[in-house]
Amino acid sequence: MKLIHDIRTTFTISLLGCFLLSCRTEPTLKPAQDLTLNEGFVNPIGFYDATPSFSWKLPQEIQKQTAYHLVVASSPELLSEDPDLWDTGKVRLGQSLYISYKGKPLLSRDKMYWKVRFWNAEDQPSTWSEIAQMELGLLQNEDWQAKWIGLDTRKDSIKGKSNIIIHTPQYLRKEFEVNKQLVSAKLYVTAKGVFKGFINGKTISEDVMSPGWTPYQKRIESLTYDVTDLLKEGDNAIGFQLASGWHFGRLLWNKLIWGQNGSPKVLSQLELLYKDGTKKTIVSDDSWQGTTRGPIRFAEIYDGEIYDANFQMQGWATSDFEVKEWSKVEVAPLENAISIRPKRHHSVRQKTTLDTKEIITPKDGSGVIFNLKQNMLGVPRLRVPMKKGDTLKVRFSEMLDPDGSFYTDNYRSAESTDYYIAAEDGRIDWHPTFTFHGFQYVELSGFDTSKTPKKEWVTGLVQYSDFDKTGYFSSSHDKLNQLQSNINWGLRGNFFDIPTDCPQRDERLGWTGDAQVISPTSIFNNNVHAFWASWLQTLRESQYVDGGIPFVAPDVLENNKVSSGWGDAAVIIPWDIYTRTADTTVLYENYEMMKKWVSHHQSISENYISQMNSFGDWLQPFQAKESNKRGDTSKKLIGTAFFAHAAHLTSKAAEVLGLKEEKEEYQKLYQTVANAFESEFFDNEGKIKNGKATQTAYLLALHFDLLSDTLTKKAEQHLLHKIEEADNHLRTGFLGTPLLPRVLDAMGETDLMYQILLKETYPSWFYSINQGATTMWERWNSYSRLEGYNPESMNSLNHYAYGAVGEWMYERIAGIKPLEPGYKKIQIAPVPGGGLTSAEATYDSPYGEIKSTWKIEGDTFYHDATVPPNTTALLSIISDNVQSVIVNGASLKDFKNGQVIENEDGIITIEVPSGNYSIQTLR
Ligand code: BGC
């Protein structure tokens, strides 16, 4: 409320001021750019939020915004003349991110157009920005006239693994007339299952496995497409292919979760606007027809797809098609309990392709193997010669056994096999539609053996959620660059609508622990703000009544069980996203979930010592009991540490939200739990008691700040000792690994961190690279060149958790770290080491591009840094001699564009406004 009041007061005063002074000034400054809504949406249609927030970036030459003026209108014409939705007037605020909409209420389908101008430090105005726009989707169930439609595929379905029903994919169609001149056509659509839509034979969109995966019993997301260009005057046809997807598919080993009743269904509403102002709506209803006699005969996420070209129905989604033996569809109304809401992040798409690099022809006469030399998630595009009636069998593998044999055991029960049955002689061009695979190798058999296999037969279509890259890192160290590539491919391989553990075996689930571990690194590399915000909604919807957070979200286990370090995703990820983006919405939206999770921690603790179940420091190397995947760190210690940390983060969130009392309350709780933690698990020498002294035990205590100052110092020494004992190797699993660089860094032990990072021997990041890894692995020793796969079947070669070290690579090797939320204030402090002679990173922050590039040449250390507009940075210079440092061509002592704020321990820190800085230091 206070903020609104302030804005209004400022607004009135500034209007007056504007009237008298600055509005008369001719704008000279370049306009704001990159206008976005909420979590970075650019001109969205089918948008999910009727009260969006507005953000923009300033041109690079602007140091500071001091005021802005934002106008919003229902048409571009009104925007300049009479912004009918909202006019902020001149607001004297530097804020250029997430300005909340406070204009006229907006409804489903409403459009808005907006533009902004700003004033710089000298109160000079910019020209107006380009016009951005947004159109809302269908925001409530009442907006749908359409009904769920589909065939009853349960009736004649087959039984698959563990007697689970496999629904035959179906095809649905309807013809309709466009009888007047069309202005626009919007298609609102979703499915129980996964769909692909066609109008007049053309695909509606390139989206993959739509509508994606949400807690279907509560919420299903809808998509909006502008299909105006696909329609023509006269007869038209719309059609859908529909398969089980996550909704009706078997998930998690052998379970069917949501699809226990009914069959896959589509919900489709096509709204036409004619030039004469009249409207026509074509909805899914009982006038549609369907068939299961189409070419996709079988489609399962884990098991693959079967395509029989003999069943092809030429032109089935056009109005010329002769309909024979299609049936009337079943119709069902929308359920009140299930909200149909616009999708709040971008669908999965084919983002890039990988060519075959090598063909291997096994001597034993089994299938020919195509090696893409990169582990990936997606489907193969197959351009393969075939003979009529033959069946092409397509198998997948992440790595071959050292003897060259095709290895699929680590897919466990997932068949992950596609088949194509040819209807004629010739070259096919096909890829599966309703399944996906995790693979590097593709094995083909059943093709026309009179032809010699060619590399172009197999191309990998890489699929993941449609976000852009935001960060780049590289260095003079090849293996470090390979690690960066592996981290990126780990993200590409597991951001498939939700964050998953792995893309290949019978799992592919939204494991919460894995997600919390990777979130900061993921944000550096990709624009995943919306992706995470969306999944957090899924997480809140999956929270148990008692505050427990399930192992996976969407929750396919429904077992009411929790794990410390996993459920803590509920507090850690919102806080991570807030610190990286400055978007307070993520805290507003998730604060209740955070509180409930903290009280759940409390409810299963005794005298503040956690009794919570835990997967522990999952897959810690050299565990005392080899069979134990949960590591050697005490579960109680882990649980208590996360309990304290969750309370601490919740207290910080309360502070940001202006909830003073709650801030105090959670701060107190954090301290109480920390005290209990210290006395339960640490002796007076800062050594672990009541449990095994592991690296992770110390890391948790230190990173979560749970010890008194004296014990902290002592515990740090014990940690160093533990690392030394391990010959400077890590001994950490999922929970400890991300903390290792952070703690060593805070201790000033960056040299040691470099040593650990650059280790070649097991367990280390480079060990997997030395064994041929092109992605992050689930285990530190998932595979070896000599012995092949680790015999454990739970062994994925595409699991992102250990990629969490990517955060340190950006933050400290290259040196870009947020000091204030959203990088309003930035630390640019690279720490050269490990024999590296150069490193660089760029990061597209909410305020613009941040850059840090360094190299060592002879005795000189060169560092170039870019600080984006409307931010400031603390730049670290490795020197204690102001005289010997050159900044932008002049001695630091004469540097005017900033000030030295510290000269300590061989580091000079200068505070600088936005701009480019070129620093030379004698070493
Ligand atoms: C998943 C993990 C997950 C774990 C829980 C595994 O099966 O693949 O990544 O966190 O179970 O311990």
C-alpha cells in the first residue's frame, strides 16, 4: 500500500513539475529497448496474467534512469493520443524492472499496447520506445464453450508393461466454413494427453508434446495460436493427433497416475473475427469425428513410437478428405476442479539439430550404429531407404560398452525404441511425434540393406523448453570449456517443460532436490526465469496439506513422503530466482509455500533437531556402505541444517515483502535451530560429533551459517583437513557439491577450489570428461572407458546436479556475481588461478549485458568489464598499488568515473557506474 501511495504522490508532484519544466525539453536520448512483461515475455499472445509487470532496458550509454513514463492502451492509435488503460505520468523512480500494472482491469482475450520513456540523471527525457503488445489468453474455465472430446480408446486398448493400458493414438477432425472476410483467427487449445494440431493440412505450431506437464488433477495449461494465415475463405478443416503423453502414460516405473479413468481428450476453441465485426467460434463438440486407424499406432514416453505408413490418411486434416469409417467422438464437460489456464512459460520445441559424426557397423551383423558424438534429448529424424513392408527398428543408447556393444540397460524398463513400417520402396523422412529419447547413439535395423548407410540417414532433433541462452563462459582451459559444454547439454537434456532428473530411463521426473541444486547455474546459462516461475506453481500445487513437499513435482508418487534437501526446493528456488532477477512476484507467489514447508520441518523435529527422512548426500563417492546411495553424512544433521536454512531464507523473503514481524520470527527460528544444530553436531573444537565427519557435514554448517564465529573458524580447518585427506578431491554427493565452491570461496581458498575443479582423477568433474562425457552424469563414476558402465542400473549419463559448479565458474573464474537482486549492484571480481591464462563470461542480466574478460600476458593482467545501464558495480583489481593500475588508459589514482572504496589484502575495490572498463595491472 505504501508503495502505491508513494507512487501516487510522486505522480502528482511530478506531473506538476513536468508541466512546468521538463516536458518541454525535446527528447534527445535513445529510447528504452527490450520491452518485456513479467518473467521476460516479448509481445506474448495467450498471456496468463491480467495484471502484468513491465520491464525495459536502457541504452548502454545511459548510466542511470531517474524517472519513467509508461502508457498503456487498448489500441496502438490510442496509445499516443489517449492511453485508455493506464498512464503513469512521469514517475520519479529509477525502477526499470517489474512495474506492476495498475490500470483498468483486463479480461480474457483483451489486448494491450504499451510504450515507455525515461529520464536520465540530468533529467533529460528519452524518445518513446517502440510499441510492445500483449494479448490475454482464456483466463478462466467460463471462457470455454468447447467441450473435451475424443474417442473412447480405453475400450479397445492394449495392455502394456505391468498390465498398464496403452491408449492407441487417435486422430480428430472437423470441417467448417469461413464465409466472410477474416480479420483474425485465434485458436485456444489444450489436451488431456499430448496433441499436435493441423489446419488445412498444415501444422498449427512447432511446439512439441503440448500442453506440457502440470498437476493435471488441478490445472491443465492451454495454448493460444494465431492461425489467421492458415485459413481461407470457403471450406476449411481442423484436426488433431492425440496421444497419451504424461496424462495417460505410464510414469515412474510402472504406474498410471492421472489416466486411471477415461481416455485422452482435446479441448479446442477456434475464434474467428470477420471484417464486418461479426464473430464465429468453432469448438470441439459432438460434431467432430475421430479414428484410431491412423499411422501413429503406438506412442509412449518411455517406450517409444510405432508408425505404420500403411495407415497413412492423405489429407485427413483438409476439407478435401473423404471421411470413411470415422466415429463420432465422446464429449465431456469441463470439470470445475480442474482449472484450464494459459501456459505460463514457453513450450518445448526443436531447438537445434545434431548430425551423425560416425557410422559403426558391428561385426556381429546387428544393427548399424550412428554416433552423434553428443548426448542429447529429443528424437531422431530418419531419412532411410526402406523396402515396402519392412520394419525399421530404431534403438537408442547413451554410450557403447567398451567392446562396442549397444548398451540399453540403464534405460531400465523404458523400451525407448521406435518402429517405422514402410508402405512402399524408397527413402522415408520421418521422426516420432509423441515420445522422446535421451541418446548419443542410434541403432538402425530393418532398412534396405542393398544401400550403404550414410551419415545423413540420422539427424538428432534436439528438443527442450523454448528459452534463449543468456550466458557464455569460456577459458584458456579446454577441459573447463568441455565442462561448460557438458553443463549446458545437461540443462538442454533436462529442461523438458519441467526440470527433470534425466531424459532417458523410466523416470524423467521433476525431482525437487536436483532442481534446487542446479537453479543458479541454470539461470546463468539460459533465460529460465519463466520456466522456474511456472514450475514453482506446480510445486505449490503439489504441496501436501501438512506442508510437506513431494519428492517430485508434478507429484506422481502421491506418497506423502518428504526428504530434506529435496523439499527445500520450495524455499531455495524462489530465493535464487529473486536474487538473480529482482522479481518480487516469485516471493509473493511462493511465500505461503515457504512458510508451510518451514513449519513442516518444525513439525518433524524434536527440540529443533530434524527427524526428517532424507535422500542424504545422494550418491556421495566412497560411501562407507557401497550399497547405500544416501552417503555418510548424518540425515539428522542434513535435515537440521536445511531446517535452519529454510527458516533463514523465509525470514529474508519476509523482509523483502515488508513483513517485519514475520522476518523477526523466522530469523529467531533460524537462530534457535542453528544453536540446536551446533550443540547437537559440533564439539568445542568445531569437529563433527554424533555422526560421521564428512566434507558435506562441514559444508552445510558453514554455508548455511550455523556456527558461532569461533567454531566457524575451527570447522573451516576441519573441512580443509578432510579435503587434504582426500588428496584434494571432493567427497560430495548431490547436496554437498554445490556448496563446496561457495564455502571454499568464502574462506578465500580459491586456489584449493581450482585444484579440486581441475582434478583429473575420480571423483572429479574432469574424470567424466576423460571417460568421454558430453553431458553431466548422475554418478561421479557412471562409466569408464576401460570397464564401461557402472554395474548399478540407476546410472544416467544425463543428470544435471553436478553441473552446479557452473555457478562458481561464472561468478569467480570469470567474476560476475549479483550483490543486489537482479544485478542492480554487481560484483565483478575474477580470481585467476589453476594455471588459466584467460577466461571470459557474458551474462544478459535484467539490466543488460554484463561482461568480464581477463587474460594474462607476460607480467600484465588485462581485465575488461562491462557494467550495464542503471546499475553499479564493485570492480576488484588484484593489486595493492593504486599507482600501478591503469583504468581506461589512465592511472587509477586519476580515475574520476568511480572511487576506490577498499584497498585490502592485495585487492583494490572500486565502485563504478555503468560503462566499459579496461584495466591493466602489473603482476
Ligand atoms: C533420481 C535422482 C533423485 C533421486 C532421489 C533418483 O532416482 O534420478 O536424481 O534425486 O532419485 O534420491
